[in-house]
Amino acid sequence: MSKGAASHFGTGIAAGALFGFVVVDLNLPSLVSYLGDRSYLLPIFAALGGLVWLTPLRRLAAVAVALLATLWVAVSFTPLTARLADGLVRRDPVDNADAVFVFASRIQEDGDPTSDAMSRLLKGIELMAEGRAPWLVVSEVPPPAGSYAPLARAWLAALARRGEVLQLGPIANTHDEAVALAELGRERGIRRVLAVTSPTHTRRASATLEKQGLLVISVPGVETNFDLERLRYPGDRRRAFGPIAHERIGLLVYRRRGWID
């Protein structure tokens, strides 16, 4: 490799690594519902950057890196994330229902909950402990994720001491959950549900259930990954950007597919 090519290759590695860092830091894979480990993306983008910089495409790649770096700055230091979050959270007055439905979230392979799964399930258990419904319905993410149901049964027995757990799935997306819950509802006479999910997911989740003919009371869980109400700090804004942008895109896609009104 010539000295000039080596210089281009090194520059490309640095640019690719910067691109990968922003992708991971803003959690951009969540825009396409990717749930795997993001750490692998950094060396992959660094290697790709080195290779691309050896070709005439390096100018186009440089523009892409600059744009992504600009997005990182805008997310960190402007109200962009907060503006995107406006109107995403739906919080209805809590009332009794036929079932409490906890939307799926990834469970670790060892059976322990992730922070999102814990927040959603604890809110569902709280509603069951209040006697709001006779059934707690959970849906499962496909393997290698662990199962929600054993944890839900254990917590329901220990903390609420009432009710029964029903299980759906495995499911691929929110629309699948709504269809499966509506089918279960026809079998069990479930029409009115307390729908529990993460705050930014409540608007799309509730609308998807309602499209299936269910009566929905939306109950957000506690957001533990960032301070959604304030988004004061750059770190909170960056952590929130991926999930919030995912919901904005999800609303557009679901409306286009006729899955929500």
C-alpha cells in the first residue's frame, strides 16, 4: 500500500469509527427495531470507512459523516428530542377493566428483566394488586430472549396475590400483539384493557389496540432510561432520541399500513 493510500485508509478508519460512535450513541439501530448488541457496529463501520476512503466514494462518505455528526450536536444541545417527544405519551384515567395487558419487552436469556421489561411489568402488577382486572396478559419476544410469563407469575403471586397470568406470542411487533390480544379477547370475553407500556410507546400502542376493536385505558410505565419530562441534559437527550424517533417513524408506518387510524 502506498503512503497516500495508507493515509486515506487511516482517515477512513477514523471517520468510520466516528460514524459508528454516533450510530451507537444515538441508538439509531432502534429506528429499525434492532434489539441486538450495538458494540459490534463500531469496528464494522471503522473497517468500512477505511475501505471506502480508498475509493472515489470517500467524498460522499465524508458528507454522510459530517451530517451524522451534526445530528449528534443537534440532539445533544438543542430541544430537538423534546420537540419530537411532544404528543407521544398518552395517559388515561385509571379504571377497572377486563384485563391488564403488558406489552412485550426483552427479557434477558437468564430470565431476568431488562429495565424496560421491569418497569412495564411492575406497573401491570401494581394495577393487578389494586384489583383492577382478573387477568394479567403478557406477550413474548421470540428466542433468544427469555420468557415474560414465569417472571409475571412469580411477581403476581408475591406482590399482588390475586389474578391469573395469560400469555401471548411469540410476537414480532406491536401490530402482532394487538391482533393476538383481540383474538384472545374474543375467546375470553376481554373487551376493555388497561394497556401498559413505556411512555413514548403509549400513543402508537393504544391506537393499534383500538384499531382491533378493543377499548383501551392507556397506562404508561415509569421511564427509567432518561428523564422524559425534562430532557435537560445532553446525555438524556441522546438516550431518548432513538426510542422517540422510532415511535415517530412507527406512527407514520402504521398509519400508512392501515394498522392505526
